[in-house]
Amino acid sequence: MVKTIKNRGLGVFILLCLVCVFGCKQDLKQEVIEEEVNATGYFIEHYRSQFHFTPEEKWMNDPNGLVYKDSLYHLFYQYYPDSTIWGPMHWGHAVSRDMMDWKHKPVALFPDEHGFIFSGSAVVDYENTSGFGTDDNPAMVAIFTYHDAESEIAGNNNFQTQGIAYSLDNGDNWVKYQANPVIENAGFKDFRDPKVFWNKKEQNWSMLLVAGDHLQIWKSDNLKEWYKVSEFGKDKGTHGGVWECPDLFPLKIEGTEEVKWVLLISINPGAPNGGSGTQYFIGDFDGSTFTTDQEESKWIDLGRDNYAGVTYNGTPNNERVFIGWMSNWDYASDTPTEKWRGSMTVPRTLTLQKVGRDVSLFNYPLKSFEKHVALAYPESLIEILPTRKRIIPLKYSNQSKIQFTLKSPNVQVYFKNKNGDSLSIDLNRNKKLVTFDRRKSGKVDFNEKFSKGVQQMNISDLTDDPIEIVMLLDHSSIELFINGGQYVMTNQIFPTEFFRSISIVNTSEVELKIDDFTEHKVERVWD
Ligand code: FRU
């Protein structure tokens, strides 16, 4: 976007010169055409997402410092500006008014003598507890992990510490706190990803930190001095890998007045379909300690590509908005994009909903996503006999929202293109299973962990009947939402050309009935 504006500026300048020197209408026309070509040439590389956030170039992983201030949503992110492979981490930065239409900003935080800048969070210090700002101009404070790579290589186990920095101009310029680090490491090899939020009950700051196999909760009055108050999780949840990127927030159970707290913990490896994934716990937080009686592991997304997701601090109306990194450490460094690597999920609203006697965390594209959904091509009621299929052409070149209502038990859909790529999603209510198969979906051979194996998601608690299916297809991803986000699968895909059709196959013994099948175009957000 920045580049487009620059190009436009240069275009206008050249145009004026030409008009002055030649005063010739023909030249003017030529310039206008060239300017248009430049404007539309931005962000259209092969596989470039058109409605998901990606950096202009180079490597990106986790979302960091999600915070709302003065009508702007800030997205900071793990960024390496020198390569498309992970390296010394910085915080990249972007801003948006609706979390869809982003403007890239200069790099916010650079590594320093304490190390690389790993993941963390940001708050607005409205009460000026830190003294970094003033009452009129509260500071934005970033809290992050320092990763000292030299100390790690030297064989130490205290190379991750926590640091802070502040900005008085809405994230454009940052000052690192001179007494960093604010939390030293007592000997945990993995000790990182601070999430800080204002603790209303205690009127102070809470920090969540992960230490290998568990969560620690710390407190502070001023964001500078911290003390530990509790631990959670050594004997809870899944432990197939290291715990990372925690988050904790209250949500009202829809349709009731009851409030529960939700704890998000990313884990790598150890996700049900392999590699990186995000588990959640529903419980209570008394201001110091998180407790839960949840026995089984629950996952926010059963696809392969939604990791390190966290939620915004300070959103209007307490809406809980989540953004995840749309990749998996199993193959993140090998995906076949050239100029950049890494993309974020569509921002999602989180809600707690009753499912039978249990409560589940639903995640679904936020309302402002709908503003970018344009033209629609609805089909009338689709009825297909057992073992038969119907082929429906796709019109929007891998940039669409496809939705339908399934009124019979099972359905399998295939996305297909002229090169023979094929992506299959099989929803089988008899087996209580969704099977997602991207093994032949295009370019897959860049990493065995990507090209092998199908993904499965148990759907035994499906609430509604008929069920609503929504699929968001962008140039290198597909996000599947079942029943308003009760079950979700997010996956990267790299088809060699656009999917031209979707085949709908009846895999049950009764007639298949689908209502309201619609393919909508989703507008590109980079103009
Ligand atoms: C999660 C993570 C974090 C860490 C960051 C480093 O993907 O491993 O735990 O802070 O990435 O880039």
C-alpha cells in the first residue's frame, strides 16, 4: 500500500513534467495508463493472499501486540526483514480501522544488546502507571521476550528474559526501557511470550508467561516491577511439545449471564493433526490463579495452519477478536511463496456457547469481514441422488466465500482446476468425522510433512441441524467454518492455478439436499 502511494506520487510528478515540457495530450494518456499498471501491479504475486494480512516482503510468524487505540487496530508481528527464512526477530507493524484493510508501517522493534525481540503483547497505559506517558498522551507499552542467541549457543538455560518498550506516537517510534530486562530468567530453557492485560478486579497488571510445560501468572503495579503469583498446567492439557503464546480473557456464555475465563495455550509439536496447534481451557480466574475442571484437551482449530493466535487488548464493546499465524512449524520455512513468507488468519470473533451440558469456544470471521464480501451467485436447492455428484463452476479465481446449508447427513466436496489439482473435504455425520485432504491440491512436495497424511476432525458434538458450512478461499489458504465456528479447520494450500469448479458428491444412502449454495466474491483489501 505504501508502495502504491509512492508510485502514484512519482507518476503524478512525471505526468506534470511531461505536460509542461510537451503540452501534448498523447503523453498524458500514456502516463495515465502506466500509472494504472503500477497501481494494480502491487500485491498480485503468485499465491499472494488478497484478503488476509501478509507482510510486503520477507519472513513473518506470530501476531504480537494486538492492541486498539484511537480508532486504530495495531497488528505487530514476528518479523525478519532480511530473509524469507526465520532469523533475528523484530516486530513488524501494521494498522487498520477494521482489521481487514491494513496499512503497512515501518518496523517497530529491533533486536538490541539483550537479544532478538520474540513474541509478546501491547497495552495502552491509560492511568500512566508506568510514568512513560502523560494523562493527555498515554503510552503504548510493548512487553516482549528477549532471546539472547549467543547465550543460548554458549549452552546457558537463562537466555530468554522479558523486556518492555514504549511509544508516545501510536507505535511509530519506540523507546526501550533503560532497566531492561524487567523479568530475569530463573533457569527455564523456554520462558517467553508475555501476554499482559489490565486486571480490573485487582486494579493492576497481569502477565501470563509460559515456562516450558506450564503457565506462570505475574503481577505489576507499573509494568516495570513484576512478581509471580501462580502457576497452572503441569498436569493439565496436552504436553506433546513446548507451551507457547498464552492468552486469558473473560467471556459471557451466550444466552446467559454466566462469565467464564478462557485460557489459550499454543503448543509445538503436539497438535492432533501434527506439529503446531492451539489448545484452550475454560475455567475461572480469581485475579491471581486460573483453575479448571476440564479434563479433555480442546482445540480452537483442527486444521494444520492456525498457530500462536492471541486476542486484542482494549477493543470497543469488549469484543474478543483473535488472529492466528496461518502456518505450522512443521513446514513453515519451506512454503512456496517467493517474496514473502507467512500470512495471518482472517480475524475471528470468539464466543462461548452451550453445547449440550458442555461449553465450547466458537471462532468465526468478525462482522467487518462481511463488508468485503461482494457479488453473489446463488444456486437454487441442490438435490443429488446417492453416489451421484453435481459440478458447480467457481467464478471468483480463488478469492471467494462459499457457503451452503446441508440438510442431509453427509457430503464430500472437491475443488478442481484445469491442471488436475484437487482438494477434498469430506463431512460424514454417520462417522462423526470431517476429513480434509490436500495431498493433491497443487504444490505440495516442498516438505513431506505437508504432502503426506490427511487431517481429521471429530464432529460428534455438532449442534445444529441443518448445518451451515462456510469456506473462505484465498490464493494460498482455505478456512472452513462449521455451524458458525463450532468446528474450524484452517489450512494453507498452493494450487497451481485457480480452482474452476467444486464437485458436490453425495456419500450417504439418502438423497443429498443443499440449500442456499452461494459463491461470493471477496474484495481484495490492498488497493
Ligand atoms: C511461536 C514462537 C514463540 C516465540 C516466537 C519466535 O511460534 O516460537 O514462542 O516467541 O515464535 O519467533
